[in-house]
Amino acid sequence: MTVEATPELRMEIRKLILESLKINDVNPEEIDDEKSLFDGENVLQIDSVDALEIVMALQRKYGVRIDDKNPGRFIIQSVKTIADFVAKETGNT
């Protein structure tokens, strides 16, 4: 069964990303839910250190575990993949 996150959860994730990376010059609405956070298609273009910060923030806020059994690089691809993972793990749909 596929679990898809609500628009509210996706917005919460965008805000969490900006807060955890201390980015003040980007509005949450500017982040495309579908585009990769790692390449030039998205406004953020994060790197591996940023991804670790995001993982830690997600674990603190939602109590989810992102480790070897949950391939982090696939979960942290986009706002949508992060939000869908959080929704599935927490039942927050």
C-alpha cells in the first residue's frame, strides 16, 4: 500500500528543511516537492552534510529512523519522498 503525505505535511517538511539548514533567503513555497534536493533543478541544491542535518532534524521531530535498513539517499531525494516516508512511518497522512 502506497502512503502519500498531505500538502500540510509537505509544507511542514519544507519548513523543517529550511530551519535545520538555517536558510533564511528561501521561502518554503519556492521548494518544489517533486524535484531532487541535490541538483540544480531545485532551489536548495543540498550536499551530503546538509542531508545529514535534515536526517537528524527528521529523527528529532518525527521519531523516525533513517539508517542502513532505510536507504537514506532514496528517502532524502525530494520533499515528496521525505514526506511520504514520514507519513508511512508515523501514520501522519
